[in-house]
Amino acid sequence: MSLHRRPLGRGRWVAAVSAILIVVGCALPWFRAGGGEGMMPALVGNGFSGPGILAFLAALATLALVALPYAMGDRPVAVDRWWVYALLAGIAALGVLLRTLAIVPEPDGFGTMLPDRAPGIWLAAAGVVGLAFATAELFGARPE
């Protein structure tokens, strides 16, 4: 019995790191309103409210998809294809976009999502871009 494992590859590495960025970004604040001196306490929200949860779930599914071929042994896995990564990247992008569009009409709009006040949404958006690059890398890779 041999224990032959295929290498992870650059596309899957990028997908895994991007998914971790999205997971961490979902836990950090996505907006912060108020909270100045002499004002009401700050209102803070993260990626777990509203459609932002889609980004978190897509990131977890991406991590599971990266790990799946190693859990299945030497057999090829049918879902480990570029289009599945593209679908998950699209779901994550939809979650970030819909959550952003839900925050914008609030008072101060984009001002509540500046990088110093809401690092989570920027980190999650960077993770979505990383997933898109991983999908492009996997699309160009030869099938295994």
C-alpha cells in the first residue's frame, strides 16, 4: 500500500488562503456607526448578519473542497473542479455585495465602512478577489 498524495497546487493554495481571509473577515466588524466622544455607543456589525453569512458559508465550503481530495484517498473527486470554485466565489461575492448594499443606505453610508472602522468587509472582499484568482488558476490548470 502506497501513500501517494498529489501536490496541492497553486490554485488550491490561493483558494485556501482566500477562504481563510473571508472567514477572519466575517468575524471582524463590517461597519461601525457612531461611538464618538459624547455620542451614543458605537453600532457595530459583522459578516454574520444578513446576506453576509453567504460569504462565510462559501468560504467554509471552499476549505472543505480543498481538503476533500485528501480525505477521499487516491480516488479522484468529481466536485474538485474549477467551476465549483467559481460557483463558491460567486456565492461569496454575492454575500459581500448584498451586505454592502444593505449597509450603504444607513446613515453615513460608506463612511461606516472605511478600512479603519470596518476592516472585516475589506478583508472579506480581498478574499473574494483571491477566490476569483484561484478559480482562474484552476481553470488554466490541466485536469488531474
